[in-house]
Amino acid sequence: MSPRPKSLHFVLAAGGTGGHMVPAHALGLELIARGHRVALVTDERGAKIPNLFDGVQTHVLPAGRIAGGPIGWAKAGRAIWEGRDMARRLYDTFRPAAVIGFGGYPAMPAMLAAFADKVPTAVHEQNAVLGRVNRFIAGQVDRIFTAYPEIAKLRPRHEGKVRLVGNPVRDVVLSLRDQPFPALTEDGVFRVLVTGGSQGATVLSEVVPDGLGLLPVNFRRRMQVTQQCRPEGIEAVRARYAALEIPADLATYLPDLPDRLGWAHLVIARAGASTIAELTVAGRPAILVPLPTAMDDHQTANVRELVAAGGARSIPQSRFTPVELAKQMQKLALEPGALVNAAARAKSCGRPDATRAMAEALEEMVGLRAVRPEEQAA
């Protein structure tokens, strides 16, 4: 048998949201840097997310969402099967060494095609609860990469496939890990970053300005807020900050979010997997408001490790009021050393080697490299 070539082809299947696409993008860049070729399978939403997978061979496949009763299920099944057939035709020419799914219904056709063609497979679960698609195919894949040491909804018989790697983040975020926590003097500017994920969060726009408005006047005057808002609410938020005389930079999209994270003293955010990964890699303290409607309440599960370590405070949306936010802000921002301590504790939860670890594990899975003795011991 001829030796396996050093340059391989990998298909990454992700889509729908940045939560799936960002870690897939980070892994893709790492695989390309190692001399491999990468193709992306996604849906129309995933293909439109800016600054991801530029120059990478991209295939938009149909993938229905299993919802809407029997008629909806039938339509979704037809779309998934059509996408599977298209993916198999792609594999006939691209010849992937492995197909890696990042969850979400858009990954399903590519994974089913890989099973049919007996291509090695893996999935990456970004959240602390195994997602429905990953749960459905867990028995058939070769590896299950996880971002958290404890994953709910994972069946015991699948635990032997699990590799804890963390959640891949962009290099621009990874570089923040080597930067010190921004200096904060008693009369210096206190910078707050407010972000609700790719779509923003109405509750943050409704609560955060009024919560900051309850802080002592001398503290409010030192604040500089950067906040992501939904388009329909941005002018109302702008007017509220102006009335409170709190300097605020508002936008519906923050293309320079990593830079903003780098200079932030405190982050107020949802608890999506990418947000948690970036906070812990960069080492930034946070007040987190899990999305109550997230599938299987996975955002509440996402915050547990970080909160237990002391790197963040979590407020359920049902209790997220201006008064509660102001109380938590004062505990973090006005107690000497609290922010610096929380930043260090957040950083202790980070897994900055996630991208490299996952790429190496994939190479090992397809037989390109042997496992080093120290990795076996780990």
C-alpha cells in the first residue's frame, strides 16, 4: 500500500450561525496552514457571514429543519436527502480524507453523505449540551470533539469517542491572550462592551442603559460603552445613553469585535459558545445573560464552568433588571482588585490550543501522524 500523502482534503460542514461557522473557520485556516485543502459545506445563511472562509471552495446545499409537523418533516427530509446526494457528487471529485460537522441542520447532508461513502467523520460540539444533529449522528461518527469537560445529552456508550479540545477561536482573538488586562486607574476610563451575539439581543438594549444609569454619578462619567444593538432599537438606545450622559458607541454589527474585546474592562453578553470561548481565551470578566429559548437551555450550561471559576457572573433573563445589573456591576467594578482577579479566573478556563489540538487529532484519525507518547499519557 502506498504511503498516505502529506496534503489531504477535508470537508467542513457548518452553517446557519456564527456559533457554528467561526470555529469551523478557525479549524479551516489551521488545516490550510498545514498544507491541506479545505472545502466548506453550508447553507445560504452561513455563506453570507462576512470575513469567513474567504477564498475557500464553498458549496451551499439544501438542508431542511425538522419542524412544522408531518408536512414540515417530509419537506425537510426531501431537502436533506437532496443535499446528501449533492454532497456525494462533491466527494467523487474532492475526495475528502475526513468530513467534520460543526452541528446545525446544514451539516446533516454532508455527514450522511460521508457515512454512505465510508469517509472518516468527526463532529465538534461547541456547547455544553450535545446538539440535536450531533446527538443524532453520534453513534456513526469516529470522533466527537468537545469544548467543555462535561457534556449533557451525551450517551455513555459514546464517551470513548470524545476528545476535549475546547472551542477554536480566530487568531486575532488568540493574540489577546498575551496582552495584559487593560490598566484601570481610579479616575481612568472604564470601558464596557455589550454584545448579544450575531443577531444582537433586545433585552440588553432594554436593561443595560438603565442599569448603568443607576451607578454612582462619578463612576458613570468615567464609562465608555460600546454596544451592539438590533437595528429597530438602536436609536432608542442612543437617546437613552445621551439622556444619562454616558458616552456610547452603538452599532448593529461590530466587525472589529476582537479589538473591542481587547480593551474592554467588562463584557455584558449572551452566553453563546463562541462568546464564552473568546472571553476565556482573552481573559475578560463578564456578566452573562443566557438566552432562555436556546435549544435545551444550552447557554445556561455554557456558563457553569466559567461562573464556578469566578470569571463571570450569570443572571437569568427572568431576573435581569436594571437594579440587578447595577448591583453586579458594583461588585465587580468597584471592589478593589475584583476585575483583575475575575479576568485571571476567566483566563484559567481558556483552551487556547483548541484549533491546533483538533487539527492534530484529525490528522491522527486519518493516519497522517502517529500519536506522540505524551499525548497517549494525557
